[in-house]
Amino acid sequence: MDAALMVVDDDPFVRDVLVRWLRDEGYKCRMAACATSAWEQLNQRPADALMLDIRMPGGSGLDLLDQIKQRFPDTAVLMVSGEADSQKAIRALTHGACGYLVKPVNRQELLAQLLIGLEHRRLVIDNRGYLRDLEQKVRDQTAAIRGAHEETIHRLVKASLCRDNETGAHIRRTGWFSELLASMAGWNADRAEQIRLAAPMHDVGKIGIPDAILCKPGNLTSNEFAVMQSHTVLGAKMLAGSQWPVLRMAEEIARYHHERWDGQGYPAGLVGEQIPKSARIVAIVDCYDALTHDRVYRRALPEKDVLRLMAEGRGTHFDPRLLDIFMSILPEIRAVAEIVPDDAEDGIMQSFSNGMATALDLQDDSQHVAEFARPSAEFF
């Protein structure tokens, strides 16, 4: 037998008899004369099962049973008592003992109850391992499904980029920035992950804007501007009706990410807390990322100029509390930006870039600053 046993009894004759019986059956067995000695030994080298006397000097076996079940819950404990006390038997069994024997102990009964206790211990341990493996499989499958969802989202959004001036890296950064800001604003991990997946879809409605307006190199007319603004409603309609929380959040972001804290945004002219927090978060991170990265028609603004412009929009364009949190986590934001740089993967924009390059010269930084303040296709 591989099981390691311990006999705990203050009567040396009883100890010797029980140990001899157990060793004859092939068990590895040690002994202790009191509860204190047994506890010290268990902490040095746990046992699979104990034969535990109840009345001993220096501590009750029932108290030791409680200690054992707290520290070593899988240990099988068979109580051995000189008294046929039903109350003690009930207490022992309800506190985790696998059996209760009255002295003088019958050898066959001892061995039978011990086998039952050890089998129960094995089943508990096996079941725990099975549940652990099952939980890991569920986690792995959930991660695979989540990864498939995320890849599908990015592929669909990337298809819309073929008609727009955004980059694949931009939409990924927007998602990661949004998750980081949401987490720092107190969102739980699940909801923060949802915004990471939802935020990249904020401009998906642009797929419904005519090329003549979407790709126009110069300023838009008032009519063209109104058509461009409709991408918020178009995107929300495209995403509406889903039961998936990510798409429900994406719908509200698509519809409201151009609302302003002061009520001067669109399409609904919402004010302050009326604007969904997810949309307020994306408004901040989208602006930061768009202005701090190159576009085909202009170079990136220096970050200090971008932060100054955003600070000027505190309480008018942006939620002041969320903007303050964003400013406080700039080191983390910059770290994410380094991990997800613009790269050759975004070459899907090359044909659009070539057309824009012939129509526009790169502008200087003072023109970039003015661009933030006027209606410009980049910020629709």
C-alpha cells in the first residue's frame, strides 16, 4: 500500500496493536502519543489517513480533527474512542471524520472503514483534478472564442479602412487605450475588455459615406459635412440589434463618440453625463492617437501640442474627469503606442495614400493645430 498512515493514541498497547495490523496490510505507518506530537509531525510530513483517539492528555482528538480538516482537508480521519458516545460520534462525523470505532477495535472493521476513507479521499482528489482540467479547458476555449471574435472584428473594421484614412494600428491602439482608460476609471476587467473590442468599430459607419466626400482632400462644404456626420448613425444602425454585449457597446460608441461634454457635438447634442461613458472614453483616446500619428496628408503633431489642445478641450469637448485620468496614465499610454506602431501591415491604404499625396502637401504644425479646431474629415 502506498498510503501513509498515522496512529495517534496515548495508550502504547493500543498504538502498537494498530500499527502492527496496518503494517501487516502493507501500509506505511507512524505513531504519535498525543495531539501536540501528531500536529507537529503532520506539519513536517502530512499523512493520507489517521487513526485518532479522542481522549488524550494535552488535547482532545476532536479538536485536532478540526485543525486537520482546516489545514489538510483531504486527510482521511478515523476516530477511535473508548466510549460509545453517540454525541461525540455525530460531532466527529459532521466535522469530517470518515468513521468512528469503539475500543476494543475489531481488526476487520478497522481495515474496512480505513479502505472506505482512503477511497473517498482518492475520489475527492481525482474529482478536484478533473474539475481543474475542465476549468482550464473552458478557459482555453473561451480564450479561443474571444480571439476569434476579436480577429473577426478587426478584419471587418480593416475592410472599412480601405475607404478611409485610418490605419489598422490606429484601431488597435484605440482599443487598447480605451481598455486602459476604462480600467483606471473603475471599470471591472470584463467590461474593460469589452471596450477594447468595441472601440475599434467606432467609425465603421464611414463605409456608408460616398467616396467623393470621404476621400475629399480639401475642406468639406456644409452639406458634405452633414453627410459625413451621418456616419455615426449609420454605424449604430449597422451594429444594432445584437445580444452580444461587445456589439451593444460598439453601437453606443459608434453613435455617440462625437458628442461633446458641452452639448455642441452630434448627432444628438447630448450634454455631460447624458453621453455614454464608453463614447466619452473613445472620444479622448481617438483624438490623442489620431493627432500623435502620421497621416498621408500631414505629419504627426508633437505630443506636447496634442496634450495642450486636449487640455483646452477639458470640460467643453471632453469629460473633465476622464481627461484628467487619461493625462495621469500617459506613461502607460505611450508604452502601448510603442507596442503597436504604424507599420507595413497598413499598406492596404497605399492606393488611397498615393491619391492624397498628389492632392495635398504636408502641412506645418501650426496648420495641424488649426485643423483640430475646424470641421475636418479626420475627426468625424
